[in-house]
Amino acid sequence: MLHTEKSPLVSIILPCYNHGKYIDETISSIEKIENENIYEIIIVNDGSTDAYTNERLAALAHTGKYNIIFQENQGVCAAKNNAIANARGKYILPVDADNKLGPAFIDEALAIFNSQPEISIVYTDYYLFGEETGIRKAGPYNMQRLMLDNYIENCAMFKKSMIDKIGGYDLFFSRIGIEDWDLWLNAAFHGYKFYYIEKPLFEYRIIKASRTKKLLAKKSKVNMCIDRYAEKYSQYFGLYEVDKYFLNKFRSNFTAYVIKVLLMIYFPKFFNYLVKKQVLRKYL
């Protein structure tokens, strides 16, 4: 919590914009963790316009139990970066202000970090609640899959030292979304290692017209993300580099090269499926 003698191991960061009606549920889920001295809660009010949200966060700040930061609206990336800049923990755990953290998440993630110090990011499966229910399986880490799809949710624990090396959340994504995908890609391309716990250890609320659903409904925004990735990680993304690699590899087998290019151009979904299934692993 906020006033512990020793610095907490984990800083749980909650960006909040007009989600005051959910914040008590989120905090309550966190406070079910038995060892309250192992974590701190940092909430960033990102210029909320909802009266209840502002009143509730002001009341929570008055208790002195939480580190609550009030800032002008700058977007989710700036809110998370501000929280990380104020974090005292060795590990960072982002939690959306309308979701719930499972009481075992921190202990299980710390067990991985302690036993495998080469790991920098730990992620898990999760429960769905609200408009949908069930369990969402993340699946084992695979860089090819990560380049095609953001299958690692925002609620994943990572070392703060990693952020010190690669930088925080890219402000480009503040108004677009999928900022966590960019962070995972940045970490992956810098060689940081991921670990998957095959258990649902947090709860993800499905809300009608949520930020993610709005994003998926607007293909232009998704294209903006992909264009950003192609620009930012040009040595990893872009058909030119892939084609150049294939041309060198199949210099003696032009037919195989042509087939690959035709798949990419005329059957992109099937091509992505083959990549996901690692059928093309030896060629990419």
C-alpha cells in the first residue's frame, strides 16, 4: 500500500478515465491479496469528465491508502507512463480500472520471476465477465504469432527495469488503443523473455462499445497501428524484408518463391494461418 516502511515489490497501476463506477470493484479484488505489504496501488485519473469518477477518486485519495495522480487528459499511454514514473516496485502490473485482479496473480508471477530470473514478462489466461463470460486462453509465447495478433492482454506483470531500457508506452497509441501490443513487440524485439502461466488469474470485463470493440470496428485505426509497427520496427515488419529473405533463400528455387508471394498477395488470411501454425517457420 502507500505507507509501507519498505518499498513494495509490485506496483499495480490503474489508468482511469470515467470508470469511477467500477473502481471500487477493482480495488476490492486487489485487496484480497493476503500480503498487503507486497504491493502498492497507483491510480491515474486521466482528466475524467465524469463527476462521480472525480468525486470518488478524490475521496480515495483522501484516505491516504493509495497513490492517486490527477492529470489533464493525455490518453492511456501517458497515464500509464506517469504511473510507472511514480512506481516504487521492482515489478509493474497494469490493471484496467474496470477489471478485476485474481488474488493469486502476484504470488504466481513472482514465483516465476524468482525461479527464472531471465524472464521479464509474465502473462496468463483470464476470465471474461459482463457482456460475455468464459475463459480466454492466451497460449504459449510465439514471436510470429505476436507479430500477427495481440494475444497477450494488458494485465501482465513485467520488470520495471525493462521499461528503463526500452522506454514506456508509445504515446502514438494513446488515442488509438492496443498500446500493450506495441509494448510487447518492443520487448520481444529487444530480446526480453516472456512466460505464460496457463491459468486464468484475472477477470476482463466486456462492455458494449468498449475501447477495444470500437477499435476493431474501425479498420482504418488498425491499419494505422500496422503502419506504425512497419515504420517503428522496419527490420521486423514489411513485405520487402520478408521478400528479400525469401529471394535469397530460394534463389535456386524460383517456383517456391513465386508460390509464397502469390499466397501473401491473393490469400493473405491463409498465409497468416500458415504462419500462426508455424508451417512456414523454417522459411521465415
